[in-house]
Amino acid sequence: MYEERGARLPGATLWTSTPDGPGATGRVLPDGCMDLLVWQGTLTVAGPDSRAYLTTDAGGAPVTGLRLPPGTGPRVFGVPARELRDRRVPLDALWPAAEVRRLHGRLAAGADPGRLLEAVAAGRLAAGRGPDAEPRRRALVDAVVAAARRGESVGGTAWQAGLSERQLHRRCLDAFGYGAKTLARILRMHRALDLARAGLPLAGTALRAGYADQAHLSREIRALAGVPVTVLLRPASPTAAAPGPGGGRSRERPGPGGG
């Protein structure tokens, strides 16, 4: 079972995944986000995925996560997103071990996992840490996300930002883990899935989401998700359940997503 709700941090989402049982599997779709998780009592970071991440739960334990909006993760975790791309790492690999031990102690003492994750992320953001904490760089991150959602070209986005395409690519690697073109492909995939789930036929979905045609949509989604779009749209698809440390970002419903 998967549940989510809005977090106190703007644009963030708290989610909880309770797997069906040991051995449950899932497919986590990339979405440009990063997560801070409590998985089997351990604080874990799910980096930005560039492809589908397959999960298998070995213990049947629930997972609680805080999904951060695109470009926010580096400000929370203190490292460029490119260093965490397609990775799941324990938080103590990024932060001082003593700090993480204190947080684990609070969890062991009964602290609510969701509230703890929110407090930790809010504290880091308020401290202005991370490679993209400087206001102008934060504004650039927001502008790139907005341009990607609109389907603007990389060249146009770079021009509006006053950067060369190469400079923009480097900034995007730090903020998102991949370039603006890949981010746009990922966001477009989720827009298409939302439209299709709302009942729009795939041909119309392709047009509305910005694909050349339905065949283009099918190729792109399969490349990112690893399965045909029709599999993702099946009710109660096994690809919709993603227990374990994958994250909660897939938006495959029911069940958690990830990446």
C-alpha cells in the first residue's frame, strides 16, 4: 500500500510504502527528484534516476520518504546531484557519522519518521548549504525546471539564462544529475502518463504532451521506463509497486514509485 501527502516544504511530498510482503518487487520511474528515506530504520538517500530502478523488498518493512522537488536535493544533501545519479546511499556516507547517529537515535526513541525527515530537510535548507544554495543559482534551477515543463529547447533555455549550452549542462548536472534535455524527457513522460490515466487516448496524449506522434511517445517512454506504456497504464500493474529503498517518486498508482 502506498500513501502520500503534501509536506511542509514547498513542492515536497511525504510518502509511506508498505509492501505486500517479503520479495515484493516494483519499478521506480525517473522523475527528476531525490528522496530522503527511512528504510529498515536507516536514513538513506535515493539519488536522481536516469532510468527505471527495479526494487525487491527483502524484509517487508514499511518505507517512509520525503520526495524533494527537482533541483532541491543538492541543497539538502550537500553534494552535487551528479554524484548520486542512479544510486541509493546511506546518509552517513554524505554527512558526519555523529550527526546521522543522533538522527537514528531519535528514530529509535520513537520519533515520527515523516516529521523527522521534514525537520532535517528544512534545517538544511534554512542553513543555506549545498552547491546550489546561492540565490542566483536557485533561480536558475527554477527557470530550468519551468522551461523543461514547457518543452523549451536547451538552446533557448541557455539563451534566456545568459549561458552557453555547455555551461547550462554543467549546472544541470550539479542540480539534477543530468542535463536539461534529459530532465525535459522525464517530465514529459510523467505529463503523458497523467494525461493517459485521465482517459485521453494515446494519440491525443502524444500531441498534448509534446511528442511528434504516438510512436514517438511509445519509444520515449519505453526507453525511460524499461517497459511499454501500456504496461504502465494497466490497473494494479506489478510495475506500480516499488517497496524498498527506491524512493516514492514514480507516481505509478497504486503503489509507490521512486526516482
